[in-house]
Amino acid sequence: MLDTARVSPGFPPPGDPLWGTIVAGGAGSVELKVLLVPGVGRLTGHHAGRVRQRRLYLLDTADLLLARAGVHVRLRDRGRDRWDLTVRVRVEGTAADAPGPADARIEVDVLPGHAFHSAELRETLAPERAAACRDGQLDVHALMTAPQAALLAGAVPSLRAGQDLVVHGPLTVERTVVPRPRCGLAHARHERCRFPGGRVLEEFSARCTPAEAPSVARAVSGFLARHGAAQSACQRTKTAAWLDELLRARP
């Protein structure tokens, strides 16, 4: 299911029932995310950490069947010959109707106005095989583990066995870890995403345990306000924004 942009009301207050449903849902972690107006405020370009560049590719049908169902098969080039392949199933809300695979990472993404539950399986790839897949010389099904293939098949029953998936991308992501002494958050990062069509999107995020989410959300909002970082009027995930561009580009 493609998430739609929504006018941002900010994160819910600490006593909001949303936080309790996240704890009860059994997720392993929560990631608080805020889309920013690019280039606004003192946040941009003033991090002490090194900028790391990554390239993301979506493996999907030509008409983006998987993305429409909330499923992302993602090939990621992390630089220095480090690649991985992720199969992720995302649904709106704080819990899924059915439990994910035993080894899946279960996480809830919380944006102002949104919450998404995701289950993902990620595997490291040999660089030569990953590059061959990126270049269309090796089918992605040959790279998936059996659990990844099962997760994909269960989430999109209409996908024919072995149906070709084409490469969309890349989305270039420049990521900087924001040091804890600067922001007071243990796992914070700032990303600048460059879409193939030239659009730039910025996101600030922080990961925490479900129990910590209310206080971390308040800390994220405070940090951004102190640095004059303007929150985008409409909030959504960067993957959804990218998919919108892909859909608009279709003939």
C-alpha cells in the first residue's frame, strides 16, 4: 500500500495511545522520521560526522506491482564493495495482521501523522553478483534466500513464480550520523536524498526502543526547532515519494 502525503500535525504527545499500541505490538525498534524543507536551518551541512553515500535500487515489475502492495525489494550499494538485498513488507498502523518471519527485523516507523509496521529480511551479497543484478545480467530471484522468497510470495500472491523484476533507480542517499553530544540522541542521522529526476529530499531520523519512543519523539522535535530546521508541510516516507516519481514517469 502506497502511503500518501499528509499535512503534518507533529508527533503525538507522550500520553497519546499510539505509543502504547507500539509497545503492545512487539516491534523490536521504532524509527522516528521527519521530512525537512531542503536547505532550511542550521542543520544542513554542519554535522561533525563523515557523509556516506549510498545508492538504492528498487526491484519491481514495470508497473510497480510490489510497491502498490507495500512490498519493497531493495538492492543497496553501500560503497567499498558492500551490497545487500532487502525484502520488506510494510503496512499502515503499529502492528501487522499476521506475524512476520522468525528472523525478520520488525520495526515501526513513526512520522508526524503516520505510523507504519514493517517486517524485513536483509542479506549481504557478493559485490560481483549484486552488480550483475543491478546491470540486468542476473535475475534478483537468484539472489534471494528461501525466507526472502517466501516473504515476497506471501505478501504478493499475484506475483507469478520467477516473474521478472526490473531495476528502478538509483536513489542516491547522502547520510550523516549526528553525534550524540550534539543532539542528545543515541541513534540519529540526517539524510539528503537525490532522486533520479533531480528532486532533493531531506530527512532527520532517530531509532530507539518502543518504550523510549515518546521521549525520543519530543527530543527530535526539540532538536530540529533549536536548529531552525523547517519541517515539510506534508510528511511521508522517502520510498513513497520516490515511487510517486516513478509512477508519474511511466508512459
